[in-house]
Amino acid sequence: MALMPFIEEADASPEVKAVYEDIKSTRKVDWINNFWKVLANDPATLKRTWEDLKQVMGPGTLDPVVKEMLYLAVSVTNNCEYCIVSHTAAARKAGMNDAMLAELVSVVGMANATNRMVNAYRVEPDERLVKAATGGKKK
Amino acid sequence: MALMPFIEEADASPEVKAVYEDIKSTRKVDWINNFWKVLANDPATLKRTWEDLKQVMGPGTLDPVVKEMLYLAVSVTNNCEYCIVSHTAAARKAGMNDAMLAELVSVVGMANATNRMVNAYRVEPDERLVKAATGGKKK
Amino acid sequence: MALMPFIEEADASPEVKAVYEDIKSTRKVDWINNFWKVLANDPATLKRTWEDLKQVMGPGTLDPVVKEMLYLAVSVTNNCEYCIVSHTAAARKAGMNDAMLAELVSVVGMANATNRMVNAYRVEPDERLVKAATGGKKK
Amino acid sequence: MALMPFIEEADASPEVKAVYEDIKSTRKVDWINNFWKVLANDPATLKRTWEDLKQVMGPGTLDPVVKEMLYLAVSVTNNCEYCIVSHTAAARKAGMNDAMLAELVSVVGMANATNRMVNAYRVEPDERLVKAATGGKKK
Amino acid sequence: MALMPFIEEADASPEVKAVYEDIKSTRKVDWINNFWKVLANDPATLKRTWEDLKQVMGPGTLDPVVKEMLYLAVSVTNNCEYCIVSHTAAARKAGMNDAMLAELVSVVGMANATNRMVNAYRVEPDERLVKAATGGKKK
Amino acid sequence: MALMPFIEEADASPEVKAVYEDIKSTRKVDWINNFWKVLANDPATLKRTWEDLKQVMGPGTLDPVVKEMLYLAVSVTNNCEYCIVSHTAAARKAGMNDAMLAELVSVVGMANATNRMVNAYRVEPDERLVKAATGGKKK
């Protein structure tokens, strides 16, 4: 029940079309998914969001499949259906198999559980853990 | 301001002590952090939570550093201070460096943003993405 | 798939009917939406919730469209479908146009992202910001 | 207990310094707050986040104080302390007074409550509300 | 670091004082806790919130200790420190002992975990469970 | 649109079948609900999750209906549809009637509201409440 119309490629303004073309060539796909078609109602937001995503999810230190799995872990925690579907698809494309997905789901479940167990008792971080977390940086 | 006392190793019952010893030998550390010391007020929960964590975070398909980074991504999304500190520390120990952490933070931020952009417009998953997400499994 | 039946106007008790009439006259509408029809299974909760909403969303310092947009920003963050739909409708009725909605979505996305970036690094508030946030009040 | 060091202006690389200068001139302030100093450990993320924020929170259709209040409403919902403090300060600077803040808090509280009441009974959006929410757009 | 001043009993207006007195007599305590002292900056919100809480947490079908434990379970899930502390205190006063708290923490952890496991796989409710959830009500 | 296939009883491996049988005999039901059928794609996770749930929701200090209501309160806060449906059903089976459900919904709504009101003003816990919350334990 999308609350804004989808801007199809055929109807796109040159500004939107340019982003669509970049999405397709960067991802090596021949179609545009609904998220971008809805964002295209506001071309500046479409462009900014795509540029951000391209930078954030692009080549870096982490393996692409790890980035997609991190994205998925957040989306599962927040229960965003579209994002879970699209990033499960993207993670699979990047190499995630069923066993890896099952491990991700176990870790996400466990983290959501222990986050609350810690909350309940107001446990303060151990000084040794704080030190280790900073990686030895001066604070 | 922990709301329950810490059960120190010296004061631990045999049941609690056995879990503490397993934590130390499994993790190859010589001390017990506060989370376990608080859970130890209820030995059955301590044992169950540790057994779960050992299984979930133990050897599997995913690299240990990836598991720790998934745990951290969830904890950052939920804003659990203790968990952020302890799993940043654990991820560093497993090999996460500053560049990897910065990428994780960028991905987690981006996912939390786009999750809401999708929510706002009630975008439904593209049929092609649903199919790809199932990995070709029969449904 | 509502888990409780809708109490239609025709079937409403006098107590429920009185609330329904107040909703219709306050909002200048001639129908009752599903949220109230479900709450009406417990007349006391229906009445309390409506009285609260009438006070909170009624005349005050903030423009009605701003109040509806704040309501929407929260609902988008929490991913409550019914609330997103109903408060997008209410905000539009109060004057929100497509451009304003697009800006709201961008702000909500950005806030959800930076909230987590701050969480991850455990950044403490600058003393100058704390002071400014109190508006110069004694603390 | 920030987990990464603050990059002070005096120690900033030219790339970081350029962003700092843009922050100061855009906001007409003479200092840099901790959020940016932590992000500066990764100059590309600093630059991207600042450019995004400048666009999203910059001149548009919504009044600056409304944008800051939307940011604050999200941050309160997510319980991000740094963000609540910094955006309460920013909203005050943009014109929010105590009465406006009190109304924001009431709206945010009310939205968080009714979001869950709707969740509990799985209320589906009324067709008339869906139509109104789309603003008459074709779907 | 409360962002608004506390309105102490000695400085309270008659309107605020009346609410304070009702809180003290209803709860049979001789002091006012910080939550109310901050809300008192906006007397209408103080009065509305207290009246709501008195109704919601007052005599009904559920045992007072159960109501306090439900309040605590939500607060732990949302990680609201003040609320966790104050409702742990209230639940203890109403009869919650250490064993009951430990069970609550285990249930809250488990629920937060399985909520995400379900999210990840987009499991749809079984028709039989939907039916049972409605309690045999017509839908 | 489950993203993984359901493992039906007829197709289950001996390891999965053993868990299914234990679920049925423990709960005195003659069928398996979808959650378990999806988890069964990873037998180790199925077994671990079921063993945990059996322990956490099994006989203890709290009444079974209270445990189910706590589970439901968390699921409503997180907006997990499957969990809301299944634990509303389970709570009804354990004795929750409409009036109890209505009270639960009111408490969950109220807690979600006041959690944010406290967040907004950064209210610190009163020393007396911290003391009461610890139940007189040494800290």
C-alpha cells in the first residue's frame, strides 16, 4: 500500500533517470526496485541516499557479504520487512548461504536477549573492557 | 549502579564456579566480567545463558570477528552501553581494527536511516526480491 | 486481522457512544476509525485515551500540522503501520504537502542514523550543549 | 567514556579541518562539538555525515525549529542522550521555548503509547485513511 | 543532568501541590520522586500523566505486582534507566522477590530474542493461532 | 511470505522430529506451529531455542499466565506480529481474559509513553529509588 506513487523509469525526469542509470550500472542489474522508485518523488533525497549507500556499501575494508549481513542484522532488529527482504537477497547474492543466515539469526537473537538482561540489572562496563574497547587509544 | 550484587569468584557456589571456570577456559582469560557476576545471582540463568552464548558465538560458518561485529551492530542499534563496550572489545580481540569499526558504524547508521525511510512510505517488497531472498527455496 | 471485534456505532453502549460523538464533533468528521472501534471493547480505556489525545493534540503553542508531524516521526521510527497511515492522513489534512513529508522523512532517517553513530562511540554531551539544552534554567 | 579519541582542531588534517571550518561558518559558531570530533577519526565518514546533515537540516520547506523538533522527537524515542541534549539545544536556539518543548514531550509520549495499543490489537488501516494518506496520488 | 529544574514541594503552585498531595496519599509515601518534579514544569501534563497512571496502575483485574512487572518488562526492553529503577522498586514493594525478578529478566530476554528470529524469516501467524488469539470473538 | 521453507513433521529428520515430539507432549498439543517449522531448517538452533523456551516458560515462581503476559508486553512493544498473535493465544489459554488483556495494553501503552517523557528530560533516578530497587542488597 505504498503511500506515494512509484516513479517508473519511463516517467523519470533526467535527474532521476541519471540516478537510476547509476544504480543499474553500479549494481549490474537491469531494473530498479521499489525503494528507489518511491524516493524518486523527491529527486534530491533519491540522489543523496543513493550516493550515501554507494559510498557506505562500496569497496572498503569489510567484505561485501559482511556489510550486507550487518545491514540485515540491523533491519531484523528493527523489523523492517522491505529491508529484511532486500538485504537478505543482497547478502545471498554476495555469498551468504543458509548456514550463514542461520548463524546471523542466532547471533541477532542472542544479542537482543542479552542487551535486555544487561539493561535490567544496570550493569556497568568493567574498566578492563572499556580499555580494550578503545583499542589502546588515548581518551 | 548495578541493581543486584556481583557474585565474586571467591564467593561462588560450586554450580556458579563451574560456569566461571568454563568461561575462563573457553575464552582463555583469567577473570570474569560483570555481566556474568550479576547473572550468577540466578545460577540456572547463568548456566543457560553461557551455554547459549558458547554455542551461538562458537565455531561455525562465520568468522568469529564477523559474529562479534553482528553482535555489536545489534547492540549499537539498541543502545546497550555495556554490550557496546564488551563487544567492541571482543571484536577488536578477534581482529576488528579502526577502519572496520568505522565501516560498521556507517553501515549501522545507514541501515537505521533507510529502515525508517521505507517505513514512512509503506514500500512493499518487490516480488523479485522476495524470490531472491528465499534463495530459490520452495515456499 | 484485528484480534478484538470492532464496536460499531450502532452497537455502542451509551458510554461508548458519547465518546464517539465527541470524536466526531471535535474532529468534524462523520465516521469513526478502527482504532477507536477496537479500544471501545474497554470503554474506560477508550474514554481515557480519547481525552488524552484531545488534550495533547488540541490547541496549544505548536501548530496542529507540527504536532501531527511529530506524531508521524515517532510512528515512522517505531514502524507502526496503522499510526503512519492515520497520522500521514491527519498531517495532510492539517496542511502537510509532499515536500514537507519528504523533508520529514529525511530528518527522521538522518536522526535514526546519527543516533546510532553516537551510540557506537559512547560520545558524552559537551558541557556547553548541556547548558544550552537547559535553556539557562537552574539545575 | 568515548571509545575513540577526539580529533581536536589543532591536530586535524587538512581534510578534517576543511569540514570543521564549514561546520563553524554554516552554523555561525566558534567551536566544534564532540560528535564531529569523534567522527573525524574517519575523515570520509565525517565529510559525508556533515554534507548530509547540512542538506537535510538546511533551508527547505519546513521551519528550522520544526526540523530540530522532529530530530528531537526521534532521539527521545530512541533514547540517545547525546542527541537529545544537542538537539534540545539546537531547537532552543532555533526558537523552541519551554511550552513548545512540553508539548513535544506530550506528543512523543502519546505517540509511543498509541503505537503499542494499535500493535497489540493488530488494527488494520481504514481504507479511507489509506486514501487520505496518499494525498490523492495514484498508487 | 536533568534538562529542566525540579519543582520542589515548597515551591509548587497550588495546582502542582494538589497533584503532589494526591500522589503522596494514593501511594502512602511522604516524598515526591524526580519524575513528577520535572513534569511539574508543565502543570497540565503533570496532572494528566498522574491521573492516567493512577487509573492504569490502580485497582483492576490484574494483581498490582503483575502490573508493575509488565511496566518493568517494557522499560527493560526500551532501556529507560529511570523507569527500570523506579519500577523495580515499585514491583519489589508490591511483592516481587529476587526469584520473580530473575524469571522476568529471562522472559524479557527470551521474548526479545525470538521476536527477532521470527522477524528474520517473515513467519506468518498460523490460522489456528489467530483464531485462538481472538478468544473466539467474531472478527 | 516466509523466507525459508517450513519443515513439516512428515519430512523431519529424526533430530527435528524428536524436538517436535517434545513440543507436542510438553504443550499437550497435536500440531507444530510455523515458528518451529522455520527454525527446523537449522536443527541445532531449533533444539537450543526450544530447550531455552521450555526452561524459561516452564514451572517457576511466576504463574504461567503472568509469564505469557510479560512475553506479550515485550512483543507488543517491539511490534512482532507473529509473537503478538501466538502469545495472545498462549496467554488466553493460560487464563488471560479480555479484561486482563485490556489492562495489559493500558500498562504497555503507559510505560512506553512515560519511558520517553523521562528520556526527554534526562531525569536521574532518585537515590531512594535506587536503594529500594536493589532490595537492600549490598552493591
